[in-house]
Amino acid sequence: MALSPYDLVEMYRLMLLDRRFTEQVLGWYKEGRISQGMHPNIGQEAVGVGVCYGLAPEDWVIPSLRTSSAYWVRGVSLLQQFNAMLGNAESISRGKETAHHATYAEHGILPGTGIVGGSIPVAVGAALALRMQGTQAVVIDFFGDGASNRGDFHEALNMAALYKAPVIFVCENNLYGQTVAAKSAMAITDIADRAVGYGMPGQIVDGQDVLAVFQATQAAVARARGGQGPTLLECKTYRFLAHYPIFEEDRPPDEIAAWVARDPLTIHGERLKEDGLLDDGAIKAMDQTILQELDEAILQAERIPPPDPDQVFQPVYGGAVEERGL
């Protein structure tokens, strides 16, 4: 997929939307307007946008806790996610699940799981099902560095490589599993090195550069569509805030500063300015529009009543996923 000037600017807008979404939700959480806690992904926006931007409508994605940007790229609206956060009568699960693991079959979003690494084998199964149906669709699965140490990861990658499943494994390596440094839990530096042991390519990607992520993903998707099997992409990235709003952390200040200096919005924004595609005025107008959209969406979601208690016995996912052929 060749990126047009519109695409390049839209990538920036999607990252900015995700940044403002996280900031606003954190504020509303502290005010008590939203009961669902957040796992802030500020600093990691380029991964979800870069991976998902060039996907086809028939492809499937399983976001991780910090991949809220994937929802926007795939066409999920702010209102839909706010409904899921509030668990109101119009939420996708009618209050049974939060936005963390929400599924939107019409947008190719498969449900995640609260079990770390639990989505990785699910992604392999979905990918094999798509291939058995004779489609060219692929599955993208996002997970963190901590998940790569679990048995789910190793068994799933082994099976995916063996059967050449059309799946791309995207590890968002932000250097910490909750508050534990990744280097304290692995004897290797690069998770991508594990790929060769299963017979698939493993690639390290600059997770702060949305175009680098996009290009690596496009190559992996082309490989999967061509019947050559899976790829492991390790996106080196960093979360600028704490793992969870109520967690105390002790990360080195110089480490945080070094990564903040490589803000994905700054990297891509400066590139667009140099190419004459954006200027400060356009960014300010874009920002104001996004903030207005966020305010309107949360107010609309707050006006929707809670679900009828009988909804707890109603099915949630089955019909929608079956209708989409999976």
C-alpha cells in the first residue's frame, strides 16, 4: 500500500486522537465519571496506528491493553468505546465486559482476554480458520514483552510456524512487565531473536516511528497472504506514564526523559512539517476538533441508561462473529 499525503496526515491525526483519548479518560477516571481503569499507552501510539493502518477490511485484529489506537484505525467510534467503558445499555456487551477486551466483529476486532498472553493462541486458531476457508485474510495479535515469557507465546508461535498460519505477532516491548524491568525476566535483549527457534522471521522495529511500523507490518502481511506463514515483530517502544494510575513506579528519570524525547507524535509531526503537509496552525485546529469530539461522545454516553438486568442472560459475541464468517 502506497501512502498518500492524506494517509500520512491521517496517521498523525489517529495518534493525536489516541493521545487525547487517554489523557481525557485519565482525567474523567479521577473525577469518577468513568469507573473502568486505564492502562495508559501514551508514548506507544505509533504501534497500533502503524500496524493497523494498511490492513484490509476482512483482516482481524486482537488489541492488547495498550492498543486503543487499533480501535480508531479499524473504524470503532469514540461513542462505542465510551459505551463499553460505562457498561451502558448500548455497550457492545451490555455491561458484561469493559472496553479493554471489547470486540467489534463489523470492524474486524476479535475479543481479547484478561489473561496475559491468552490471546496469542486464539490468534493462531483464528488465522488457521481463515486459511481453511480459503480467504486471504490475516490476523494481527498485539501483546507485551511480559506475555512473551509465558507458555501461551511459545506454544502458539511453534504451531503457527508449523502450519504456516497467516498471523502477525506484534510484541509491544515497552521494557516493563507492569513494574518489573524486562531485563530482569529475560536472558536476552531482543524478543525478536526467539522467532528463529520456531522457523519464522523476527524483526526489531522502531516503535516510535509510525512509518517504520507500517512498512514492517506491510511486509509481514504480504508474506502471510502469500502462504509463507507468520512473522514476529518486536516494536521497541515505551509508555511515558505508570503502568496503572494507582501504581507507584521507580523507573530511572533519565530513561523516561530519553524516551519522551522520541515522542511518536513529534517524530511524525516534524516529518510532515518538513514535507509541507502540516503546520502548527493545522495541528492546533486538529487538536481542538478532537477534544470537541471527545467531549460530545462522553456526554452522549453518559445519557444512555444502564442495561436491563435480563441482558446478563443474553448472548454477546457468537452471532456477530458468525455473521462475519469466522
